[in-house]
Amino acid sequence: MFDEKPQNKKDKKAVALKYDSTTDDAPKILASGKGMIAEKILEIAREQNIAIYEDSPLVEALVQLDIGQEIPAELYKAVAEVLAFIYTVDIKQDSSADFEK
């Protein structure tokens, strides 16, 4: 997920989340950064075909957290929307891959 409209590349922010419902109580910050680090996070996400979600206010809140930290309860709803988006994208990708076979 990243900041939609930064003023320049130095202002770009990105956060990667990780969530495993079998082991985690809440999603965790996997990677977080600004500027070139944000660009690298987005580059890796694209290379790995990981869905990217744009939400500037949420990124602003998440970028303040430490890597490995669980998201706080007050961000659950916003992050749930991100996870729902990713789930939908994954389903669509799986469906189109099955269709192509």
C-alpha cells in the first residue's frame, strides 16, 4: 500500500503488511519506508505480483509503526478493507488463470 500523490519521489511512502490468520492475532508491518525505500517496496511488490492498494491516510498512520509490529486496534477497520481488496484481486487472478488453462 502506498501514498497516492506524493509531491515528489522523496515524499513517497509505502508499507507492506503480512497477515497469517493461523498464526497472527493481527496484521503486522513487514516493510515500511519513504523515498527510495518506498520505491523498492513497490518494485518488489510488482515483481512478486502482489496487489498494491493506495490509501494515503492509512499509509501515514502505518509508516509510524515499527517493522514487525502488529497494527493497532484503531486501524483494524481500515486494514480489513485492504485485506478484502487483496482477497478480491487474488480471487480474480486465480479465476483468470484457471480460465486460461
